[in-house]
Amino acid sequence: MEIQADGVAVRTRRGTALAPVTVTLTSGDVVALSGPPGSGHTVLSLVLAGRMRPTEGAVRIDGRADQRALAKAVRLVSDQAPFGPEPSLPLSVTVAEALHLTGRPAHRDDVRRWLDGLDGDARTDATATERLIPLLTRIAASTPGVAAVVVDAPRSANDWDAMRAIADQGVAIAVNTHADAPVDTIRI
């Protein structure tokens, strides 16, 4: 699978929300989308996930400009409102919601199995977003038909080993970051 965003930009009446950028996501790759706050991370995430149409350029999945196919094949994981987890809820509720939204059983035992990989305090700490983002990315990536996950969590998605392990399962991963990353990086 390949997702090619070629010269995508988003312009609004207020100005440029995303300057033209080209990104290629291929199965098994981890790519960092790096830039300072306000450079268009979230906008690019929405474009790559098929939730927003660019005003310039095009996004293709396996050579086809098909917005519906793109939206089905790409999942968005975010730590930001309105797409991210509600910080006042326990992790178990957030994980149950993610499982439910991907069509999986979300009963107490199902949630516990997904949470087993987290250390003890992360299971109950509602602020443990840095540990939650890789878990939500794993859930999204293991959804049937999903070929890529875009992680819009520039302040908390810094577990590059976890992202690499997920990508090694054949899913493309794109991660927004404000910092340098130990993976291929696209500057925005």
C-alpha cells in the first residue's frame, strides 16, 4: 500500500493552514512529520487520514484519488481535542471506546488484555498519554482493512520503538512531532 500526498496545501480565508508539502507513506514505514507548533501538523494529519480535502494538490492511495478509500484505509490517533482521549476519563474507558470504534469487543476482559502491556500506574493514570498513544496506535493498526495510521500527538508520541514495532506488522505510520526524530522525516 502507498499513500502519496503530492503538493497538498490547505488555504482558508484567513490564510495558509498548511503550506504545500509532499509525503509518501508505504506499508511498513515510520515517517515523522516535523515542524514547529502552528506549521500545520493537525491539518496534514486530517488530509492524510481523508478527513479533510486539500485545496491544492492531491492525495492518492495506491495511485487512485479516492477520498472514501483513503478514509477507510487510514486511521487517525490524536492526543488533541476533539479527536483525542478525554483526559478526565480513566485509560480503561478510552481503550474501551477505541475497541468499540474499531468493531472489536470492548468488555472489561477485552480492555484488560489490551492494557496488560502497560505498567501498573499507566493503567489508572488518566494523564499517561505518552503510554496511551502507542496503545491506541496498535489498536487502530490492527483493525481489518487499515493500511496506515496517522498519529497527531506532537507532545506525546515519542515512543519510536513502539511505532517501529507497529509498522513492522505491515502498516504505515506517520507521526507528528515538534522535535527531531530517529526516522525518515518530512519537514513542514
